[in-house]
Amino acid sequence: ETGSEDIDILPNGLAFISSGLKYPGIKSLAPDKPGEIFLMDLNEDNPRAVELRISRGFDVASFNPHGISTYVD
């Protein structure tokens, strides 16, 4: 609902989406909400973005993703 910042699509059709970038001078639609990473399976008939849970011990409150990339081994 606050828009995505970047997307990276794997060859198998899985898409990772970063959202929630806060940058000085750019209006944020959700200034108090931390950033998020979503997963979308583009192979589905009606794909929808699902928020990925971030591991414990990570400072979620200050998460401010700018860009995203993946590495396939």
C-alpha cells in the first residue's frame, strides 16, 4: 500500500520486492512503518505479494531498504 522501492525477479518466476524507503525530502506515505521485503510468485494465476518474516535479532524498526538484488548459485 505504500509502494515498492525495487524488485528483482529470479529465472524461476519468484519476485523479491523491497518496500518502505524513507529518504529526506521524499514524502513517505507510512513514516512510522518499518521497511519490508515481499515475495511474489509470478507463476500463479493471481500472484500476490506476501510479506517475508525477518529473522530475530535484526533491527526491524530501523529497516529502510533501498534496492534489492539476488544471487543464484
